[in-house]
Amino acid sequence: MKHFILTPLLSSVVLALVMVSACGNNDNASKAGPTQTASTSSAPAAKPPAARKASEKIQGTWNIVLGDDEKRQVEVLKLALKDPAPTEVELTAAKLNDDEKMMVSLLGAARAKNPSDPKIKKMQAAADGLGQATVQITATGMTFTAGTVKEDSTYTVDSETDNVVKVSSTLQSSTDGSPTATQHATLTLTSDDTLEMVDDADATKKQVFARKK
């Protein structure tokens, strides 16, 4: 899947899109049975947080956290993708820096070449929902959701320490369902409720998430 991404934030969005996966609802909760008297064979108690593996602690739903610079990049992306295309007056008023001008130029060229390109439509939808984007992590997969855009991937744990998990993930292509190339990333719990996701191939592709309460 090709993305027109140049800035660190948008690269991090690509990371999220590549890291996320089909997370079927693994509901293993047992059905309640008849009321019983106390028994010596009770179910094992849940592990306290400190005793859980990092690969268990990262599971759950996480909200994207955008800094001021990232919020600015999202606004520029929305401007570049707006319909109709932004006018010169709008671009001048936005006071774009060189990187932003390059991104707007590339997106403009792509739109002019193929206005109906589904990837452009997908980027528009993702940009609109990026501020409320989430990633849901299960034991074997992740689902990244930004507005109406949802990307699924599966992953395997390569190694882990107390708060760091290294994974290999494969995005399931939305075009034909075939898997894409395997990506490698490091997921770090900087606190119980904060997760940092970094692309091992490019440390500038980084995104922070906060655990959804």
C-alpha cells in the first residue's frame, strides 16, 4: 500500500496502519453456571499488573496522542486533501514551510493525475478522523481506526522485556486481501497507560498512544 507521507507524524500514521491488525473478539469468558457452594478448586486469580508480560500489558484499546506539531501537520494534510483543491490564496494564508509545501505539491500532483484514486479518498477519510484515531491490540493482531478508515494486521512477538515488545507485523491489504511485506516495530510502555510505537526501520516514524479508559 502506497502512502503519500513525508512528515514524521504522517509517517507514524503509516506505522500505525502497518502495525494494526484483525482483532477478532476473543471472548473466552465462561458462561455462568448454577450457584455453587465454596470449593477448593477455584479459578486461578488474575495476574497483578506487575506480574503480567509486556505483550499482555499492551493489549487493549489505545487513543492516539497528538502534539502541537502533529496537530499542525494534520491540518495541513486536510488542507492539501480538501475538495475542491486548495486555492493559492488558501495555501499562502496557511504559511507552509518547505516540507509542508512539498507534501501539498505531491498530493496535488497525485490528485491531478488520478482524481478518483481510492488511496487519496482513503487518506481524506483518515485525515478527518486522525484526531480521534485508535489502535486496538489483541494477542495476535491490531486494528487501527481513523474515522471511516480501518486497517487490519496480524503480528507476532519477536522478543520482550518488562515494558518493551518487539514485533513483526503484516498488514492485510484492503485491495485484494493479500498480505503486504512484513514490518518490524518496537512497542514501549512508558507508563501503564502510555504506549510508544516506533518503526525499527526508521526511528522518526513514531507515535504515542494513551490507554482508553
